[in-house]
Amino acid sequence: MAPRQVYLDNNATTQTAPEVVEAMLPFFKDLYGNPSSMHVFGGQVAQHVTKAREQVAALLDAQPDEILFTSCGTESDNHAIKGVLEAFPEKRHIVTTKVEHPAVLNVCRHLGKQGWRVTELPVDKRGNLDLDRLAAELTPDTALLSVMAANNETGTLFPIEKIGAIAREKGVTFHTDAVQAAGKLPLDMRKLPVDLLSISGHKLHAPKGIGVLYIRRGTRIAPFLHGGHQERGRRAGTENVPYIIGLGKACELARTELFEETNRLRQLRDRLQKGLMETIPYTHINGDPDWRLPNTCNLGFEYIEGEAILLHLSAAGIAASSGSACTSGSLEPSHVLMAMEVPFTYAHGSVRFSLSKYNTDAEIDYVLATMPGIVQKLRDMSPFYPKDAARVGSVAQAAG
Ligand code: PLP
């Protein structure tokens, strides 16, 4: 029997793992003390927060004192960027890329309006950076380089190790938004020359509203929230204990499952991609097919609108996305696809499928049986679809 609901929008958000919910529950009930309190209620909770910090640190091969809990990926990105600029008041230049998430791009643009010089590096058609150009942009006036580890829309990976090495050589602080990479790829802070790294809980099966900023020991950065002494004076405010515990558990699960899940997801994603490309003509991969997150597949279908595909998919119980959740709703192709100069003919017909550990083979079969018929139906209604153009394969005809 066909699955009724298939969730393939895991780069937008993930299901909170049942083990994570279970781990959090006591902290809504009996373990309600403030971790800063001296009494036993506080002490008990503080121990659990310490353990959660260790669990997050273990996922990154980092030291627990390098883990700062924040409220989300967006806050981590804001803290990294604004905190470094404040720590280097004499430097007035930021370098980033055109394909960052708005949590980085819009902060940089806001700072640009306030007088900082901002360089947004372009990408090529596969979404890759020119590293020589990147190196040439870093000057003694550059306070920060912010380059994401993995793109949320296409899954394209940036070579963080090489980019960090360039930043080190030039003496520039390096931040990476690893919101989409964490839990999907190994991130070893002993090896990666990264000073600051952002994570968001809800992308790796923890709840929404919890994030992490990894701050390498010795990195110059100003506090973000001023007030109490929490988070070693770097982010004041009583800790969101249940969510911190949940994130710790999610990181522990991600760490133990990483290798096996990465391989399984890659196979599942590849089967989805191959099946769709084989049955649906005029279909293109957006992003770098060889250097991508294992769970992500962004496909452009010529002659039709991504939004129309999504509506039909949704009616069939399949959830996907036509871009980043935050930017869908606008009629323009996403800034990422535009930066990659994806041809107009399929930039508008692009759909992102992003998988998680909860997706099954049966779900992929269902999508493969459903999608071609949807595409053909929409093409048949499209004024741009040539009458003599190829039609979807026989599987599609049956499903349509
Ligand atoms: N950075 C990237 C790459 C993202 O994909 C997202 C969310 O989609 C964010 C930052 C923002 O994270 P949050 O939703 O936790 O604020």
C-alpha cells in the first residue's frame, strides 16, 4: 500500500526524534531547577547541561567549553558575525558568498548599510567557489570570512578545510554555517581550521529553538546577549534546559548513526534522483552532483512551475520544497539558483527533496510512481511545452 504521508523536506526541518523527546520530558516536570542555583535542584540540572555540552562537543570533536548554546542557527550566525566585528573594531571588511542562507547574507547586507564593506563571492554553475578569488579578497582590513559548509537548497558542499587554511594564512577569522552539514557529515574540529561554526537543533532531530555556536578556544569574539554570567558570560539568559538536553541527545544519536545513515541516505537519494531523471525528460540536477550532502537532491523540471509541482505533490501526501523555506512564497527563483545562473527554463521548475533517517525505500517507490504523472499533467497544461517534446515514461503514464 502507498504511504499516505511522505516527508521529504528535512532541510527545512526534521522530526524530533522520539528518544530526544523522551530525554527532554523530565526537564519539564521534576527537574525544573535553574542550573545556576546553588541548591540541589540547580545542581542536578547543571550536571545534565554539562553532559549535553559534552554530547554536542563529541559530535564535533571539540572541547565542551567551546560549545555555546544559542536559540537557533540564525542567532549563532548573527553572534558569529556581529561578535567578531565588535572584537575587531579597526577592521571594516567582511567576505561571504552569494549563496549563504539569509541568516548570514541578510546580516552582512544589514552591516553593509551601516558602513562595513561586504564582498559576496560568486559561485559557478554547480554552486562552487573560486578559491583563488576568495584568497585575493582577504586583506588586512578583513575581519571575518563566513562561508557555509553545505548549501541548504542544493546540498553543494564548500571545501571548508581548504577555505579555513586560506583564512588562517591570511590571519582572518573564519566562520562556517554548518546548519545543514551537522549530523549529515563528519565535522572534526581538531582537523578543520574553523574558528566559529553554527548548528541548529531542528535540522538534526532536536526541537526548533535551540542552536549552538562553536567558538574555538582563543577566538576573539564579543558576547551577544549582555546580562547574567550564563554561557561563560558570552550569552546571558537562563539556559533553555529541556532543549539543551534534547540537542545533546540528538547529537549523541547523530554521532552513533552518522556513518551508516550517511551511506543509506546517499543510496536512497541516488535511487530517487536516478528514477526521476530516467522517467522524466528535461530534468536537470541543480548543484554539484558529485560534491553534495548525502540527503539532498534539487531537480529542475523544464516547462513547469515548482510551486505547481509542490501543490500536486502535497495533494498526493508528499512534502518537498521549491527552495529554502524562508524564501518560498516569492515568485523569483531563489537567490541560490540565480547565483548559479540556472537557466530560466527550469529555475522556476525546481524542487528540493531532502531526506532523513526516517525515510524508507517504500516512500521513495511511492514518489517515483507519483511524480512523473504530476509532471506530465502540468506540462500538458503548460503553454511552453512543445507539442512534439518527449513525454514521461510508461511508469509515469500508469501513475498519472
Ligand atoms: N543556516 C542554514 C544553512 C539553514 O538552512 C538555516 C535554516 O534553514 C539556518 C541557517 C537558520 O537556522 P534556524 O532556523 O535554526 O534559525
